[in-house]
Amino acid sequence: MKAVELNKDNWESLLQRPTKSVEDIEQTVNQIFKEVRVGGDAIINKYTHTFDKVELQTLEVSSNEIENAEKLVSKELKDAIQDAKRNIETFHTAQKTDKVEVETVEGVLCWQEKRAIQKVGLYIPGGTAPLFSTVLMLAVPAKIAGCKEIVLCSPPDGEGKINPVILYTASLVGVTKIFKVGGIQAIAGLTFGTERIPKVSKIFGPGNQYVTVAKQLSTKFGVAIDMPAGPSELLVIADDSADAAFVASDLLSQAEHGEDSQVVLVSDSLDLFSKVEIEIEKQLAKLPRKEIVIKALENTKSVLIKNEDEVISFVNDYAPEHLIIVTKNDGFFIDQIVNAGSVFIGKYTPESAGDYASGTNHTLPTNGFAKAYSGVNLDSFTKSITFQKITKKGIQNIGKTIELMAEAEGLQAHKNAVTLRLKEIDNV
């Protein structure tokens, strides 16, 4: 783990992610979208066969399949999932807000209320690590928000089945429909709707670079998305007070997500870099997903920064999905961080706690999008609607202002809508 000292010449290169550009893959995404829009389920099946190497008799998961899946999940794992569910429910229920109401001037009452998005689509990656935890992170707040229809898509395995833990978790949290479809074709199905897959209003969930671009393309067709959430990433700020074994374990935990994951260690201590490197080698030898981790570690960056203000500037510029802070001066960094998806503080706060059971959401912006996007939260599943009610006194109080502004913009009908009301009041 050779550390590179930060300077103005290598700053931009150290901010880069190991992702393909949108141009590299959007041609494929566009083609599949066009086909699914016209051909529906038949095209979904075609690409499921192409990418997942399986022929499906039906796209939708049956109640029998869910019941059978539940029998395959151990009681211990069920108990763990239910524990995590309770914590996630507690944290996201606490995010509920009351109606905001104010009389801006006498007779003009304005208020804001939140309403649930009626139909949402959840994308749950399968592949080498079926993310049943993401079902909790998305469906739990969707239910709390009051979404009426929660549609889940996840890629099938070689036998045409979805991982039983995903099915158990989806059933536990009240998902309404589950489909055996993944990748670009799943996002296209949720975008346009097919004979079986409902069209949704907003799509949630992480995925590979193809899924990320597909989600971005769906916005061109009137479907909202949670955020551009691509390959996982972690940045650790640590000094010589940090436990090298713990730091190494955190870096490895993110690297095992996939070959295109990226982990970054920022420190002012060359000694820590050396100790972490030794620990990575030691822990890596025992990991079952070692080959994936080794590939991901090729994207590792070790950045030597001795000035705390420069650390803040670099981290805010990088805008990591996950940020771990383990230093003698945690408070300074906490106060100064403005761009990060989720922050983990102190020696005993591994990033995996947020991935599973602490209660915070693990669906987070990647690739620098934390500069403008929040992670998934309760508000992600709602819209804020404003209301207003104006009395006679109210329209008299603001009428002249509206008339003057409308006339100045050359919008006479806007002015007339007020003028007629004011005349009616004057004539009473």
C-alpha cells in the first residue's frame, strides 16, 4: 500500500473512479430500452436468457415460491433480519415531519403536506452477493411513507430462482409484487411497464454501471430515480491512533462488493499505511471472495495528507459514498464534512453496521454525487405538496402586489384573475 502524497498535480487523478464513461455503455442501454418499450415481456425474457442464461416460464414470483423460500432460511438469519428491520423502522419512522402551516399575511394561509409516491420500483442486485439487506433499506421506508404498490425486481439464478433470503425479506416487509428480472431490462420494464411488470413513478436501488446508466435514462421517460448509485466506495480518514486491523477490515469489506469497487485511505501517518498493508494481506488470505477483492484492490488509493484542512478539501472534493473517521480529532472532521453519503465515526463504528443493522440507510450516492444527492431516506418516498387558502381580506392584502407583478411580466390574464375578484369585493 504505497502512499502517494497529495499535491496539485495529482489531485484530479486521485479523485477518479474506476468506472466506464456513460458513452461506453449507453448505446447498449438505449437499444434494450427501445426493444422493451415495444416488445414488453418477450424482450425481457430474451435478455434474461442472454445475460442470466436461463429460460423463464413466468416472470412473477408466485406465493408458493415465497412460502418455499421461507423454509430455506434459518431461524437465526430470520431473527437477525427482523432485528435489523426494527432498527431501520425506528430510524426512518423518526424522520416523519408534521404539516408546515403559516399565515404569510392576514387572510393568506399556506401549508405543506407530504404524500406518498403511489407506485415505486425497487431494484435488488443478485449476482455474486444477493443483497437482501437492500430490500430492508428500500421497502421499510416505502411502507412507512405509505406507498401503495411496491414492485421488486431482482435477477434470477441459473435455475430461474431468486435467492430465498431476498424472497423471505421481501415478504416480511410487504413488497406487493416480485419479478425475476435484473439488469437494464428490469429498469426498462419498470420504466415503461409490460404485460406483467407495472410501470412505476420512481425507481430505487443500487446496481452495476449498466443499471446506473439505465436508471438515468429512465428519467427521460418521466420516471424519477433515487440517485445515481453505482459501484460501492469507501474513504477512510485515519491517523496513528487508529487500529490498523480495523482499518484494513473496513477497506476489505467494501472491496468485496465487486471488482469495480474503490477504497481510499487518507492519513498523515506513513507508519499506519505500512501496518494496514500488513493487515490487508493477513485478512485477505481468509476471505472466500478473495479473487474479487484482489481485483478491487487494484483501484485502492493511499493518500498521504499531513494538513487537516487539505484533508477536508480533498474528502469534500471526492465526496465519498461511505466515510469513516478514526482520528484523535474526530470532531474537527465531523464539523467540516459537507459531501458524503454516510459517515461512520470512531474505532467501533464499522461501515458494515450501516450496511445492515444500525438503522441508517445504505442506499447512497456514489461517484461524487454526494455533492448534490442525499442517501435514501423517508422523504425519498414522498412528495411535498403545497396548499393555500385565501380569504377576502387576504386577496385584498396581496391583490395589488399580484396585479403589479403580472402586468410587469406582460401576463394580463394573470392580472385579470385578481382584478375581477377585487372588483367583486368592492361591489358588495
